[in-house]
Amino acid sequence: MTICRKESKTMDATQATQIRTLLLEAADAIDRAHAIVSALDGSEARALLATPLDEISSALHFELLQKLYLRYPGLTEQGEGWEGTMV
């Protein structure tokens, strides 16, 4: 019996940069959505969406991006053109 396994592939600097770019684009979109929600009339509409948006934003910045920056510290210093190595 043969078991098919996906080949494990570690993240390289190019992939880390691509992921960072996508996460930052997502953060910008969440910020824009939050601005719209903040301007809504009626506290019920704001309350419905503001908290989940805050939670998503926090998770994105303080979990996903932070872990990426800890593994690839050059991303925070060099931005999208970084070609460093993993720590």
C-alpha cells in the first residue's frame, strides 16, 4: 500500500515577501471597511461590524504579520524588495 504525501516545502524569502504584501493589502482593506463602518448612522450597525473588524485587524497584525516578521526580520526593515535569509 502506498500513501501519497505532499512534499513539505519551507517558506523562502520570495514567498515571505508575497505573503507580507497580501497581508498588508488585507490590512488596508480592513482599515477602509472600518472607516466606513465608523461613519455608519446608528450604533447597532457599528456594533455589529466594528468588533469583528477589530478582532480581524488585531489577528492580522499581532499574530500573522508578527510571526512572519519574527521569522524574517528583514521584511520589516527592507520592505517588499527584501532578499534576505531566514533566521
